[in-house]
Amino acid sequence: MKFGLYFMMALDNMNQHKLRTLLTLLGLVVGISSVLVMTGIARGFALGAEEQLASLLPNKISVSQGYSPDVPPTPLTLREVALLAKMIGHGPIIAVAPTTQLWDLSIKGIDPEFGGVRVTATTADYLETVHLDFSQGRFFTAAEERDRQLVAVISQNTIEMLQQSGQRDLSTLQIDNKPFRVVGVIDSADGPFSMPEIYIPIGLLERDLTSQSINSENGSLIVEQIAVMAQDVDHLEEAKRAIERTLRLRYGLTAEQGNSFEIWVEGDILGFAQDFMRGFTLVLGGIGAIALVVGGIGIMNILLASISERTREIGLRKAIGANNWDILIQFLIEAITICLAGGMLGVGFSYGVGAIINFFTGGEESMIGLRVVIDLRSVVIAAVSSTLCGIIFGLYPALRAMRLNPIEALRTT
């Protein structure tokens, strides 16, 4: 029952000192909204990173050409791909897919000056090394690749570009003046801002297509990267060792020489990104917490001023029977009430600021990747922070009021 009375007394005191209360609430609103908006920005970046990294596979190993001061650069070719592919079924490796990208192929219906269509030449195993969402059809098969069939898989935004050019028959695609049969359509990876893509069998680059990006080393096609899938995460290190051993033997490297190639794991990138985002969230949260502390100092000031003004009231209450605990609880509840009011206003203000930021940056479809995500967990944290702020910064003034000598307090003019 006393708690309700103390709460009403706190509201009455806030009403009597409107300007002072308003200025104190302003500091709390800035503090709470800073915490929520800062952590909301960090949360938005984290969600964006998670969406970007969702396509990464923890048991995927990527091999690319490396650079070592004691070994001349040696490009990766289809010969190395064949060596690694021989380990499929006889070790920790289950798939091997080389890739090379072409940007200068002539594609009917697409302006060559646009320069934004990425043609990726790979093998049928590529499907096991990435996440692709098909809206129509499928990926090309090993049989189609072996028979050197002119087949292609294209992205949805590539189809839209072809439609804009007036092309009606989308079952075929003219690449380098050759008719490619479209066997599948994938969703655009990053929405409307993603790069238009086309996937074709890598074997076609040896004799069927012409591009300045097509190069050979000793009669074997050079590839930019080789994706290797281990059986699972537990076999990852074994697969890496097998790849390194095979390629070092292939290049005739001695024990003293470094690798002329690079091996990296997508799972390592995922872990690094997660660690970075946790640190980023803590930094932004810390910046917001500083503003909250400033608001808490404002509460302490207003309560100390209130105690100085109400010294006789405190003395009178003690004289008629109020104990130290009653005085302590009264001023703590007053501090908590102010903080909760500021917290609620801060939550509402942060949602408004977040909505404005999302509106001007594009929200979930933002090209710059900035969006504010304020979830229920953040609101709960804000409520708890407000309560703790009231307790921590209201404790000293409440203790000071509790320790007042009632006789000296009644003598105060």
C-alpha cells in the first residue's frame, strides 16, 4: 500500500516541478533512445551480415593462386581440378568445382556497354558448393557437361534485362553467337541490386567460346578458384591437409618452400564476421550507454535539489513516525518513476528515429546496408536499464535523505 502512496507522491512532485522534470526526462530520453538506436543499427548490420553469410558453407574449402617470395606464381588449371577430383569417394572430399568468371562475352539482348552481367563457367558439382534458389528448372548436369551441350542457368534479373530489350523467347540465350538452352532460372541473390548472372559448363571455354578472359597454361584451361567440399566440419582439417599435400606434390615444392596457392575456409570468415559484429554491437551500445549515464547524473541532481527543498518535509515525516526505510523507499521510487517515464518516452522516440533512418536509407533493401532493427529484447533491456538507472543514481540522494537528523531538518528554513 505504501508503494502506491510513494508512487503518487512522486507523480505529484514531478507535476509541481514541470520544467525541471521535463529537462531531466529529456536527458533520459536521449540516453535510452541512444542505446536503442545504436544497438538497433548494430543489430541491423548484424542481420544484414547474417543474410549475406547465410550462403556460406562451413565445410567448404576454397583454393586460389597464391603468392610466395620463394616460389614463382603458378596458376590453377583443370589439371589440378582433375587431381583433386580423383580423391572424391576415396577420402574426406565429396565435391570439386572450379570456377572462372567472364565479363566480355557477347550476349544478345544485353548492351555490351552495360558491363554488369557475370558469366561464371563451372561444373555440375558447383551446385553442391553454394546455395542457389531456383524459381524455374535446374542446374546443368554432369552428362550435359560431358557431352559439351550448350546449356545455361540464368538469374531472374538477367531475364528481366532480356525482356526489357524486347526478347520474347527466353528458352534460349545467344552467347557469343551460339544458342544456349536455358535449363534453369535462379532467384537474384541480393534482391533488385544484385549482379545479373549466367552459369555455363566450364568445358565450353576450351573450344566453343571466345573471350580475353580465357587463358591456358601448358594446354590446360586456367581457373580462378577451386571450391572443394569436405564431408563435414569434422573432416575439414583432413581435407585441407589432403589438398595441400596433393598440390605441393603436383608443383614439386620442397619442404623449405612455401605454398604457391592459398587455401581458406568459408567457416573461418563466418566466425570472424560474427566476432566483429559482437564487438561492433558492444561499441555502439557503449556509446549509447554514455548518454544514459549522463541522463542518470541529471536524475541525481534533481533528487539532490529536491531533498534540499524538502528537508523540513523529511524532518516532519520522521518526527511523526516515518523510519529510515520509509524515506529511502520514497526517494528510490521517485527516481525509478522518473526513469521509467523517461524510458517509455525514449522507446517511443527511438522507434520514430529508427523509422526515419529506415525510410531514407531504404530499410531492408538498402544499398548502403544501413537499417535500424529494434526488437522486443532491446525494449526489455531499455526498461531494465531505466530501472537500474533509477536505483543506481537515486540511491545516493535517497541515502542522504534517510540520514537527515529530524531535529536539524525541522530547524531548516
